[in-house]
Amino acid sequence: MANQSGGVYGLTILSPIKDDPNSEVSPNLALRIYLAKLPRHRNSPFAKVSSTHFARLVVMDDVVYVGMPACEEHLQSKYLVFESNFDGDLDTYLERMAAEIPETVDAVWKHCVGFPGVADVAAFKAYMKKCQIETTFFFADVNDKTVQQTLRALQTQSAVTAFIVKHQGASPSELQAAFAHFMEKLNKAPLPAPAATLGKEFVDELA
Amino acid sequence: MSKLDPTDIQGFVLRGYTFPVARYLLLQIVPAGGREFIGKLIDQITTGERWDQGKPRTTVNVAFTFRGLKKLDLPEPSLQSFPCEFVQGMKARGAILCDTGLNSPDHWEPVWRDESVDAWLGVYAESLPELDRQCADLEKLMAGTNGAVVIGSQDAGVLVIEGKITTKEHFGFTDGFGNPDYVGVVRDTQPGQGKLMSNGSWAPLATGELMLGYADEAGELPVAPIPHLLANNSTFMVYRKMHQNVATFRKYLNEKGKLYSGGKEKLASKFIGRFRDGTPIEVSPDKCDPAVVANKQLNVNFKYGSDLDGVRCPIGAHVRRTNPRDAFGFDGKLVNRRRITRRGLPYGPHTPEDQPVSDADEHGLIFMVMNASIFRQFEFVQQQWIEYGNDARQGNDKDMLMGNHGGVGKFMIQGTADPANPPFVCGGLQNFVELRGGDYFWVPSITALRMIADNSVDPR
């Protein structure tokens, strides 16, 4: 089914960017400048919308003409492309964007035609749905697990690997005791934050 | 089909010479006499002609860095048409290659760190006296023309173990299997070389995967300098001096070998995908089999399609990472544009397993690669398959022996419930191999050398 892969929703938004010949900096360039400075990884605004698996904001300039025998075509305007793969339904996700990263949403979409602002959540949702197109391809790692399940699985995988390295060759009784202790620690370990790096220090402590 | 002219192609491009000793002279070109030197050198260059009249006593080949070509005064439009990665040189590509930390230029030999090498002369010989004689002749030629000076010299040679010439490297593995076949390159081909066809047979790769001027696997001509005559029959060479920490390797293998219930030698075979005697574990997973090693119908003739779980050959084993054959599906088509031809040779004397050894000892491998596109072939293999594991679904895991691990690497050995073939995790990986320098070179044809010597390169 389009837009849905198990519990994961694929959202694609195409928002036409304003065309203002009188502006000092054209809206599409102003948007590029803003996007280029957005923090990434764990400081990304989308890390705050914690159901997000993957999000990308891209300025689509035009169709590139590559020469004969292609025919020359152009888009009607430049577009902001927003791709997001997230857990749950669309309404909840848009409401979370409005609640958790309203400044980012306004700063990005203010360059787009017809954007009503995020303060009026109903109008914002209606606008985004109007710009939505069907999604049929998902980010490669989407496997019907939530972000939190995925983080827990990565944490478990890294910690178990470190445990094995540390205890390979131990006697069965030593191994059993160490494993019971390890499982206790692992079960109590806090869930890693979105975009966390599960580095050596992190897993060694558990193992 | 491409018809090759072996008299115009440097022999080193078409074949490994299997001589016992070699010396790589690292040159600085002197612009005043550079072209005269090249002109007089041409007669000494070993071409790809067959040695039906008997093997020569020595061979000589030449290659240039971008700096060298500038000093030889190639026309600016020709210089500017070389591929970007060659123009930049290997040091500038460090971030892509993961040449960081212990592999960074801080740890390179000064001649490489300072990017002062203009040209490489590869001299191979049947004996050390012949090697010395040939190198002395070449130095005389340089002095006589005032065209170049030797600023570095690297000896290399096959490891002699218990009086016998071997094809082993310092960790004890038998090396040098499985260079690809190319259309038009005449040699004794073996099934398992070249590319996999949909019907399961093997065929030579397109000539353009090895040399400029010919169609590659995409049916395109590789990116090449202008004019065509300058580029035709040439290739690009990667030179990397790789120091081997033999003490660290032996200690690691001994320690983990005690924990691995399949035994030490089987564990070693899992690192590479071959037992140390060369037996491919995809063919013979449980024991060394000299009959398989000697059998040219078998020793590179295997696939991974029936071993997708890696219980015979681990998914992250060196030979499987760097030549995944059919492991990624699509009849192996995903690997045909990522193949490289290797011309490696060890340096430093062999230290027997029962003798004390230190990481500081002179042990290593001069790793040389021939490919039509350093960017598409060598750099891809190095970045994606050596220093990263995602294509093989091994996450961030790097190549066990070659990886720049920095003490935190791991390597997964897939296994079964059989105690002789258990699953095992190799953790705490150190850098078993460290980079000591190198650069990117262009290996011109005989025609191109003549054009450079005569200053007749005409890009118009």
C-alpha cells in the first residue's frame, strides 16, 4: 500500500517555492542557506520528533537537460522536497512537528507558496496534505520496527558482541553467572537517544 | 573484441613477473634533461611481448605522478584532462581512503609525506647482482642525461622460507591468487577469474577495466587524458607501502586460537578466506588441501551463493569482501566494475614462527594496483569494502587484517552448532597493517613515452 510499510509511514511533500524577482536574496537561495546550517545527527531538529526514522529536506531546482536526444522540459517552479519515514499515522506526526519544532517548520516553509504558518495546526496539516504525493519507496533500513525498537536492538547487538568478546572461552558456570549479571545491566540500561552513537565506551560498560 | 598490441603496453600492466627480487626507484625529474632521459629509457622498458625466447634477466618499467608529468612539460590541456584523483594524488585522498590515525601521512616515510616523488622505476631481476647491475645502469643514464635523481629506493622480494622461494607474505598466508582476466590479455586463464556470467561460467572482463582507450564493462571509454594517442594502452597504478605488525598478528592469532574450538589454523583461514597454504575455505572449509591449491581448475573457482550465511567462508573474510563474486546477487554483476589487478611483493626478511619478532622489524608488503579508474575501482574497494562493511551487511566492521581499526574493531565469524566450526567474535582488533606512504601513478604506453620524450604531445 502506498505511504505505508507495516507500522512505518512514508511521507513525501512537494512544496512550491516562492518566486520573488524583487527580493534581495531569492527565496530558494535563502532556503538553501537556512537548510545548509541546520544541525545534523543528534542535534537535528528531527531528533526531537522521536518517531522519525529518516528525514531529508531538499531544494529541487529544475529538470536538468542533458542534451539530445532528450527533450527539454522544465518544472513550473522550484520545489522544497520533504521526505520523512516515521512511526504511526500522518496526523499525529504533523501535530508533533507543529508542537516540537515549530520554529524550524516556520523557518523552512515560510519560503513556500501558500504556507499558512504552523501556529494554526489545522491549517498547517491541511497545507501539508495538499502538497503530499504518494510514497512507494522507503528508506532501506525500514523493517516495520519502531525507532525505539531499532535503537534497543542496536544497543543489544553491540552489547552482546562486547559480552562475547569479553567472555569467550569462559567455563559454563562462569559464563552463566556473567550472562545473568549482563542481562540485568542490559535490561536496566536506558534507551539510547535518537541518532546516538553506540560507541565502545557505551557497550564496554554493559559487557 | 579488442586487439591488443603487447609491444606498446608496458609488461608490468599485463603480467606479474614472478622474479625473486625487485627494487622500486623513486625519482625526482630534473626538467632540464627529463625528456632526454625518458627518450633513452624507452629502449630499456619491458613491454608486454611474450617471452617465448626465454625470460630476460631483468625488467624495467616506469610510471609518473602528476607532478612528474608537469616537470616533463606536458601541454596544459593534456595535464588538465587527467582524472581528478590522479591530479590530487593519494595523500589528498586520505579522507576517502581512511588513511587517518596510524595510517595518516604523519606516519609516512618523508619521501611520500612530502609528496616529492615524480616517477617510479620498477626493476625486477632474477638475482640480487643482476638487480644491482640494472639499477646502476639506470642511475648512469639519469646522471648522463641530467634527467632525474633517485630520492628513494625500496627493495622488495619474495619470502625465502627454509631455503625455498615462496609466494607467502609475512603473516604466513599464500598470496597472489585470482587476478582478473581481461579481454585480449593473453595468459593461462583459470575458471573463477574474470566475471561471472548468468549461466555460471566465467568470462574475461572488458579491457577498459584495466587499460585506457578500450570499452569498459559499461561499454564506455574510461576517463582519460587527451589526445587519445597519449592515453591509449596506458593505465593507472596505486602504490602503497604497507607495514605489517607481525608480532601483534602472531600474538592475536595465538590468543584467539586458544579460544576458538576449530583451532588456530582454521581461525587464521577465517580471517582471509583461505588457509595459510592457500586452500580456499569455500572449497575446502575444514582442512588444508594441497591438491586444491595446485589445481588451477579449483583454486580460484568458487562462488558464495550456497554460503550466504558465511558458515564456510565468513561474510567479512578478506577475499570475500574484496571480490564478493556472486555474494551480492544479480549474477555477480555488481562487482564487475570494482575489480583491480594486484602486483604486490613483500619487503623485509621472513621471521620464522618460532623466532622472536617485533612490530618494529622490517616486515611489509608493497601493494600495487593496476586499474583504469583509481576512483571507481581501487578507491571504492578501499573505502567501501576494506574500511566499511555495509555492502556485506557487516555494519561498520572493517577488513580484519587490512582495516584501520584503532583498537576497537571487530570481526564476526559465522558458524554452526558443530564445535569444529563455531561462531566466533574477534574483538579488540588492532591495526595489523599500517600505511607508510605511496601515491597514484600513471603507467604510459611506449607510444606515449616516445611522444613525451619528443615533446610531440598535441592535444589540439
